[in-house]
Amino acid sequence: MRRGWIQRFIAHMTLEEKVGQMFMIDVYGRTPTDPAYEDENLASGRGVRNFAEAIERYHVGGFIYFNWNGNIGVPLDPQQVQDLSNGLQELARKQRIPIPLLIATDQEGGIVARVRQPATEFPGNMALGATRSPQLAHQAARMTARELRALGINMNLAPVLDVNVNPSNPVIGVRSFGEDPELVADLGVAQVLGYQDEGVIATVKHFPGHGDTNVDSHYGLPIIHHDRATLDRVDLAPFKAAIAAGVDAVMTAHIVVPALDDSGLPATLSRPILTDLLREELGFDGVIITDALGMQGAQVLPPERIPVEAIKAGADILLMPPDVALAYEAVLDAVRRGEISERRIDQSVARILELKMRRGLFEWELPGRDDLAVLGHADHRAVSQRIADGSITLLRNTGNVLPLLAGSRVFVVGPQTAGSMILERELQARGLRVTALVTGLNPTVAERDEAVRRAGDADVVVVTTYNAASYPGQRQLVERLAGTNQPVVVAATRNPYDAAVLPPTAGYVVTYGYQPVSLVALARVLVGEVNPSGLLPVTIPGLFPYGAGLRYPAP
């Protein structure tokens, strides 16, 4: 019955309306008609002044929210986001054919989270991987979904199902659950079901797997050199599990995979990958959405060809083409010229409408002010803290330098990005005598000299690091401090792989994120309030195996 209704619905739509459903764009603005951002929109390829004009001109099927374009503030203003979402849906409802909008964002948790405090900030995927708990992954997704729905956001571009087997991966890293395909599949499926159980569309990404790259597809075109057997065993396994679980949507990757398509085209533009593999071999019948089409990894063809080739490859939704008017007209022209059949457009529109219907969007039930009470709910914060506490991974504890003794003099040093100020506060709150030095991301000679001088007055030095491989000053800071007489504990507040570029120190702890909840958990572990239980979800070559993790001895 649903299919027949959708076909009748499509029959009443114009080609322009149908093509518009296949576009999800970003627009600057805090309101549907925000005058403050008109110039930015006109200057940045939107071709319109605001959201309202985008609906009128392009008949778009959805929008994606970001912090940098004013949609979601930091800190979050819940009423503003809810008003924006509801206002957009009301505009969509007033169109000639009322079709509710997909309103999406990237709320992966951890380092990629557009919705921030006072909403609940959950640790990211690798932290969940360290807990080994599908139950916690499911709870985090359900609670995230409830908070997104209160803001009128009905689609989450998460979870990430990339299997991070490359320690040098510049774009995935801690966004992955880990290096074990089974762990990624188990936690990923738990999150898919959690989002969808609460009526939020889940989107697994980045198909066919972005976990073994040395290049960030935002800035270049990565090539995955896995053979087909490795792809099946590693990269594709979590996606197969998600498809079997009924995931709503799959996002494509701007990566070249010669074992699947030797044309040199990225997966986003590859019919062998999107249609032959994802649709036909793996049996996925949901919505395929591209990654952002303005990323460098997609720039392999003239800009007017990219959206056309993505549709021909099998994509249903075109995400963020950099020149919206050009892309929209290019697709219309391709249909009018017969390069793309209108039947092919109808297939994508049917999948999009079916998804909107399945997730209840056609009921037009918009959230109200009372629904905002769920944001930052105490139950949600408690689960977030439980995940963070369970994720902290102790990998080295020479001489039982940890837990820190009550009343110890502790010197905390590291970049503000790595949470040194928050850690100072949390350790002081637990009765330690703490001094701190906040450095830049790449500590200078003067900062390193100052750190060594101040370390002499401490019983223990705690150094927070952040992607140390990219900032040699962090390595040099740890080297200098390790040369003093004081025991040094390194807390890697993003990548666990920092250990590979640092000298060995008495203690080495990993948090997988620098959000406040993870830094509170770090403090709790450092003082022995919580016994560390996290298990490393990746291998740190030559140092720590997958599954490593120490605990404190029983008192």
C-alpha cells in the first residue's frame, strides 16, 4: 500500500520537484530567512539568500546543519535550533506538494559533534570501542537521538563504520570504533538500532570503507589498496552487518578502490561500487547519500559532471554540491537530454519518500518547548560519564606511579586543546596540589624550558598530548620532561597512537577524546576513584597490542 501511495505521489510531481528531493544542502543562517547571512549565502555558491529561498527555488529534500554557518551555536541555543527546524518544516508544508524535509547533522560523538552543551556530549566511537560494550553504544545512540529529535533534527550522519587499520589515517582515527571488523560491526549495529528505535535516520559511513588511508579526502583523493578478500573480511564486514540490521542510509566515500573499480573514479562516482556492489551484491535497498561533493576527493571531473555521474553511479541524495544552482541545472539538463532517465530519478525519489514515511516525517509532528527538557538530562549525562569512565585505557604504569597519592604535588602541562586546564581543575577538586602550564599545540622552546623548570617542584608530572605526530613540539616537551628526575605520566587525549612518537614514560593513559566528560574520567582514573578498565581497540605497532589495558591492583 505504501509503495502504491508513493508512486501516485511521484506522478503528481514535476521534474524540478523530483530532482530537488535529491539535494541536501547547507545554508548559512540562524533562522529560515536570516538577513544577517544573505551575503555569505550569495557569495558561497548557494544561489539564494536564505533557507526559504532554497526551498522555493530548488525544492530541496533536506538540509544539513553545522556550527560554522550559524545553524547551531556553540554553546547550543536549543530554542533557536528548534525554531529553525520547525520553521523549515512549516515552509516545506506550504509548498505545492508538501514534502517534509530531512534535517541532518554529524553527531558522531567525541571529536565530531555539532550539538554541544547544554545537550549531552557523549564520548566518541573509539572510546566506545575501548569499553567493548554494545549496550552502552546502543544507549548512547538512543539518547543522542532523543536530543536530536527535540531540536527537529531527524537524520544523523552516523555511525562511522570505517575499520581503522592504519595508525596514520588523518581523517578517521578515533572516529572509528577500532581495528577489529567484528567489534566495529557489533557497536555500529547497536548504534544504528539505537538511532532508528527513536525515530532518527541512521547513516553508516564511509562506504566501502575509509579506514586504511594516508590521505584525508577533504584535501585529496585516497586510494585503498586492499584486495577483494581483504575488503570483504575487513572493510565491508561492518556495512554488511548494518544492512542486515536494516540501516536507513549509507554514505559514500571519496576514495578510489582499484579492487572494486579500476577506472580511477572515487566510490561516490563509481557504478561498480554503488550499484553493482552495494545495491545488487549486498542487497541494500535504502537511501545512498554522497559525502559532501565539495570535498577535494570528489573533484575529479568538471563541477557540472560530478552530480550527474553520482546519480548515474547509484546515489540518491547529493550532499552539499559547492555550486547548488550549477548542480541542480546540470541534473535537470541530463534528464532532459536523456542521459539520465526520468525513471531513474523516480527510483531515487521513491526511496527518499519511503524513508521519510518510515520515520514518521509525513505525520508533521514538530517538537515543542517541553521536548527540550531531554537535552542534557541527568540520565543521559550519567551514561555519558559511564562510557568515559569505562573507556580510559592504562597502557603503562612503571613503578605504580598511578594512582596518584592523596596530597601529591602534580604539575599538569599541555595544550589547551588537550584539556590541560580542565584536568587541572578536576585534579584540584580531588584534593591534589596542582599547578599547570597551558602551552600551544606545538610547544615552543620557551614553553618547554618553563615546563622543565616548574616540573622540579612536583612529585609527578602529567603531560596531555593531542595528535603528537603532527606537532613535534609535543614530542620534544615529553623528551625534556622525561629527562628530569620526576616521574612523567602522558595522557593522550585524542589518538592512542601518540605513544609511537613519544619516549617511554612512567605512565601512559589514553582517553580517545578531549571533551570534558573524558577529562573528568581521566582525573577519576588518575586518582584511583575509578579503576581503569578500557581495552585498546587498535594496535600501537611495536608497543601495545590490540586489547591491551592495565588495571590497578586490588587494595
